[in-house]
Amino acid sequence: MRRTLFYIPTTLNGIPVFGLYGMAFWIFVLCILAAAVWRFAKVRKFDGEMFSYLFFTVVVGFVLVGIVPNILEAKGFPIRGYGVCLLFAILSAIGLAVWLGVGRGFSVDTIVSLGFWVVICGILGTRVFYVIEYWQELVIRSNGELQLLPTLYNIVNIANGGLVVIGGIIGGALGGTIFALRNKYNVLVILDIIVPTVMLGISIGRIGCFLNGCCFGAVCDLSWAVTFPEGSPAHVCQIERGDTTYCGLKFKLPAKKQKTNQLVLDKILPDRNNEQSARLKTGLRLHSISGYNAKNEIQTYSVRTPVNVFDTVTYFQHETPKRTIRFNFFDQDNPENIFPYTALPTHSGVLPVHPTQIYSSIIALILCAILLLLGRLDWFRIRKGGITAVFLILYGMARFCIEVVRTDEEHFFNTGLTIAQNLSIVLILIGLVLLIFITIKKVDKVDN
């Protein structure tokens, strides 16, 4: 896991790099203007492809001016591993699309314009599905009332993370369909060009997920299991589920039917001070955690969730690494009886998990190769939509299986399945219907 690769300074020779008056924005605008002028000189009219340039300019301009300045850090603008992989994935996918499109008789300009539509709609799709899935975490309320502006900011703030791949597939397909209809191309032919490139993009993009530490799998003890660092998304998930320990202690959430909401002591690991450990017993409630801040002052914090424990312990560890902290427990039957437990603010580490990001990357690369090989067969070349149908079936099956060993997503409503698994079933069904349709349909010459 390596979220940040390096930093770009915010100024060069006193000139700002980012923001409305930054060099990055205006260099980008000049490049787009040059491309638009070159296109206009070539076709002598404002066509759909030039509209794509304008749309792309608005979206990227918003990111450079409205989002990038808000994620600057003291060291400068962070270049994230996920972002680099995402950019490389987009460029690689467009390059493959150009190669496939030229083989189908399309011009390079047409495929590049198609790429703009697919990429922008794909990114919008990933964000829309993330907002749907994690709405409760994005919405801001005060005194029970919805705070519109803060909520809208959370929705559009991609810099804070939050992209759902399967939403990007749906959004990208919608973008390709709109492009085909606007320019009077056969939709299925366009989709047949897109789907192998999507798999290539996902294969590269999942490496970014691995660097970012997201989209991780369930705890396992396999030889190829991966252990992410403390504070990683996998660690936080294990904290929330009470799977990991702190200072030799393991906690769990109280039963919903119980009136008190304090954490329950679930397990006590061996301690150097046997007498101290002997005073504790499972079932005690955690009242608070006390420690020293940088000014050598004692602070006490009430905690209610495993994540609160992690944040509090991390705070004291940062403030005074060599000072002890104290866990204050009480017995539910005798709340006045306090059981202190003193320890150094160290953690027990993160449990190893399935590297589902790598699984997904390998599977996507294999699917890309399969789709490219199928595209060379006569049966698929004369049947528009055949490659798309196989993609929907195979990717839906693969994604459904991957979700079995992923634990970072909750079940969707009362289906017992994640939202990705539900959508995977839909993709499989659509793929089967499409495959049956194109099989029984009278074939004709593949055209644009």
C-alpha cells in the first residue's frame, strides 16, 4: 500500500501551479483550444466531436479549479498511486479502443471523441453509484434537518474518495450509447469496441486500489494474504467489526437490545503484569480512555465504537509515544466499581486479508484477452453485440464471485447480497438475453 507517490510544489518561481490562476489550468485550456482549432480547420464546422472537447474542458476545469485546491497538503499537491493508475488506465483503454476502432473502419478522431464520452460518463457513473451506496455517510444533518450545501459538497468531492467500478461500467456504456445515437452509429458495434478496453482499464485501475488499500478482501491465512498497515481501510473495517485488538484487549459492540451503548470487553490477551490482567474479565464495559497530551496534561475521552478506541489510542501515541494510557472499565451490575488497565499505546497489528484487488486485476486482464480473441472469430465479427453479451455474462459472474471474499461492502437492503452482486445478476441476465437475441437474429454485414 502506497497512497502517495510524491508531491508537486504549489508554486514554481513564485507562480501558482493550481487554482483558477494557476499554470496547470491555463496550460490545459490552451491545449484544448489548440485541439479544437485543429479540428475546426480540418472539418470546417462545429461537429459533435468538438462538443466533446467542450464538455471535457468543463469537467476537467471544474476538477482543477474547484477540487484540486481543496486537497493541497503542506508538502504540496499529493500524487496518489490510485490517481496515477486511473490515468494510465484511461490512456491505455483509449489506445486500445483506437486500435480496435481503426480495425472496424472508424477514424482515430472518432474513437478519441468516443473515449471522452465513455470516460466522463464512466467517472460520473462510479460516483453516482457510490453516493447511492454510501448516502448515509455523505448526507449532513443538523438538528434533524438536511444541510443542502455541505451535502452537495460531499457528493461532488471525489478527492475524498468514493468510486464504484460497476457504476463506471454502466455509466461508460451509457456514454458510448449516447455517442453512437448522436452520430448515427450502430450502438452494439460501438459497445463491442468499448468492452475489451473497459477490462484493460479495470485491470490497471485495480492496481491503484491495491496501492490505495481499498476494495480489500476478508481475513484469511493463505500464503499470499496481504497485511495492510495500521489506519488503512482494511484495518478500520476490522476495527469496526471488533476483529482486531488494542494493547492486548479486544472489544465488541453491545447487543442492540441492551440499554447501555458502551463497548464490551470481549477478549484479554496475556500481559506482562499478570496481576493487572487478572483484575479484568470479559463482559466489562469500557467507560473511557485516559492519557497524556504533548503538554503533559491528562486527558480523558469517552468512547462508544471500536473506531473511537483506535482514534483515541492513535492520538495519545502521537502526542506522547512513550507514555502509558489507561482504559477505564466498569461492571454493568456495579457501575461505580472501576477497573483500570494501564498499557503503552501500541496496537496488535492488522490481520491479513485476501488481495481481492489483485484477483480483480488478473481476472479483468484475462477477460480482456478473451474478448479480444473472440473479436477475431467470424461468428462474433458478423454478429453485432456478441462480444458485449459475453462481456456482460463473464464479468457479472466474476464480480459476483469476487464479492464473496470481499468484506468492505454491506448487504443491499434485505437481499443478503451486496449492491455489486445484485447488479452482477442484472448484467448476467441482460447478457444472456442479448446473446440469445443475436444468435437467433438474421445476421448481416457488420457496419458502423
